[in-house]
Amino acid sequence: MVSNDHREFILNNRTRVNRYLNKALWIFVITGPAIALGVAAGIFPHTDYGTCLGISVSVAVLAALHFVLLKRLPHAMLTSVFALTALDFLVVYMAFGHVNIALTWFLVPLLSILFCDRRLYLYALISNYLFVIVAEYGTAQYYVDLGSPFETVQSYFLNTLAGYTIEMLFMAIAGYMIVKLSSSYFLGLFRQQEIIENQEKSERKRMKTLDSMVEIYDNANLISFVESTEMSLRDPNQEKHAIDMGVQTHTLMNQRIKGRVVPEQLESFLEFTNITTVQDRLKGRKIISADFVDVVSGWFRAQYITVEAASDGRPSVVIYTTRNVDDEKRREEHLVRLTMTDELTRLRNRRSLEEDMSALRADGLDDDLVMFCIDVNGLKRVNDTKGHAAGDELIKGAADCLLLTIGQVGNAYRTGGDEFMAIVHDKAPESIREAIWKRASAWQGAHSDKLSLAVGYASYADHPDATVDDLEHLADADMYAEKERYYRETGIDRRRR
């Protein structure tokens, strides 16, 4: 497939050769005077001065016509064909003028090789051979009359033509090989140039991407496993540093960064950034990343990104980057808190309780673990008589009592409506229950002046064979027993609430 650059080269080359041929035609105008000197010196005894004048005038006219074509159609095939034909005409004119310079017959095909175009070469070869036939046939009678060893015009013509034909065949083969080789050579050069340009374009694109990445990241390190080198993309000098994989497990960048990683994460950081294992961990993947905490600037994300990979999927060139994600982490934590927090009371919600219960199921129970179940007494009556705003006030009041009482020793959850739970680590759960009742009895709101809570609990110390779910059921049963006691003491009939 011929590239656009190669086509452009052929056209530009054709223009240049056409210009040279036009100059040659103008130079050939002096052929007439030069031959006239030969006539005067007796070199061309069979040529007259009129022929010399005719050669000069004819060549001048052809050169002028070619100049016009050159100005209008500088790289057209027609301009080239006209120049080659004009040269053939000059040689034929000289032959009929009895100017015997045999070498000139091969001049036109030889010059056509400069075009590096097989079509123009074949045209020059064929047209030149036809002109040879015309010239030799037209001058055969003249040379037979001069005393040629051949008795007939036909025998002279055939003999002379046979010699020219053999010479022309050698010329055709040699010239065709030269044109073919030159064309293939130039085509190969342009294909190679196109490959190089595409590689350079790809490299520029890659470097542009890398430059863009440098702007995004706090640190960016280009690591070549082929060259065993690392280079900071932020370094204006683009200095490469050798990596000795035999003894070196971390790049210079990570050796600097590790001093700022919080101690509890240092081991994980060193494991993630171990340069000797990066290729295996990145095999068949585009990116691996992990988040760590910088003691000064907070959370940052370390990433290894594949740039080039071998056929087996192992990366040969990677970029190692770090970027501060402290704000992002804070937003994530905020969103997590929102999903784990009850909107009304700001306590933890049922989802948070389920996750903490799952952790207890997986990790086991401590000896001081206590499960609390809490319920607001008389909430429905308040809702019915004073409205839901008063009921919400009671729920918020209950949440405040729980937070103030157990906030330091456990977590409190709103599991729905007026129902609460708490997971506490304390060896005196009864004192916590009394503290909750005490805070509730001292509470006063805008809509209600008293708050009563039914509080039940179950401790692992009292039930060492129980699971966390068993403790929840036991605490719930204890809470309902407290609620029944409250209604008996207050004389409220729960069935007629």
C-alpha cells in the first residue's frame, strides 16, 4: 500500500525533474552551434549549417512549450511525457541531419529513470525505440548510398535495428531494475518514516497523558522493569535512577514516603509498595491501589498503573502515583455515618446495630458485654393527646438520656419507633440502668414534663453460654417485664391505651 507521503514525494520529485529537463532543453539550444563547430572542423562532414540552425530553433520552441506546461502543470504526467518526447525529437532530428552520436539514443530512457516512476520509464523506453525505428529506416538509403557493406536498404536497416534492439533490451532490463529498486527503496523509507512518525505520535500522546497525570497526582514515578529504573515525572531533568532488584525492595520515592505513614499502617504500606512483587500483582490488570494515612496531610491513595505490558500480561512499564484523598475519605465517612445514623435522634440505626452484631458473632463475646433493650413508656398516649411533635420530643429525650449515660462505655441504637438498644462493656449493668432511669426522671421537655423508660438488660457474665442473639432476646424479655411493672404501678390499662 502506497502512503500519502510517498505519493507526495513522487509528485514533488516529478516537478523537480521536469524543471531540470526544462533547463536541459534550454541548454540543448546550443547543440546547433556546437555541431556547427564540428562541421567547420570536419567532424560532421555530412551535416550542413542549416541543420544546425534547425536544431537550435526546434529545441528552443520545445523548451518554451515545456516551460509553459511546467508553469501550469508542474507535476503532471503530461509535462514529463512532453519533455521526454522533445528529447526524442531532438535525437531524431540529429539523425536525419546526419549527426551521428549513437549514445544519445539511450539518453532519454536514462533520464526517465530520475522520475522513479515505472510508467514514465516504460513510456520513454517504448517511444525511444519507435523513434529509433523511424530514424534508422529514414536514413538507411542515405548510408547505403555512401558505400555501406550492405547491398540493400532492407539489409542495412535490419542489421542496424538488430544491434539497437539488443542494446535496448539490455537498457530496458537494467533500467527497469534500477527504477524498481529505487521505487521500492523510497517506498520502504516512507513506510519506515510513517512507522517512526506513528511511534513518535504515540509517544507524544503518551507523554501528554503522563504530563496530565502529573498534574493530578502529588507524586508520579515512571518505573521501567525492562531497564530497572525509576524516574520522577515531576523532575524537570527527567533523571533516571537505577533499581537493584536483587537487594532493593522499594523505590526511592517510597523510601521517602514511608517515614510519614502512621505506624499501625507501615507494615501494610511496605507490603503494598514492595517493588519486587508489583509485576505479579499487576499481571493482567490495569491498576492496583490502596489507601494509607500520612501523619501530616491525612489519607492518601497509592496506585500502580500499567503503561506497557508483555505478551504474558506482566507489566514492563508502570506509573506509581500518590494522591491526597483526605477530603474524599472524610466525605465517605460522613456518608457512612449518615447511612448508619438515625435521622431523628442522631443515634446509630438498625443497620449499624446489625453490623456490630455480626462483628460480635464473628469475633466472640467479652466477659463484660451487656445488651440493653429500652422502650419509651406511654408514647402512644402522648401522641394521641399532645400530637406527634410531643411524641418525637420524648423519643429525642430518651436518646439524650442514653447518650449521656452510656456514651463512654458503649453504643446506643434506635431500632424503630420508640425502641432502642445498647451494646455496653461494663461489669455493673444495674448501675447503668439506674443511671438511665435517673436521667429520664429528671428530664423535662416543651410538650411533656416527664419521661419514663422501660430498660431491660442481659449480661454475658450472667449467661456465659448465651450467644449475642440470646442476650438480645433476654434483654428484650427483661425490658417487657419492666414495662409491665410500670403499667401495674401506674394503674394504666395497656389494653385501653
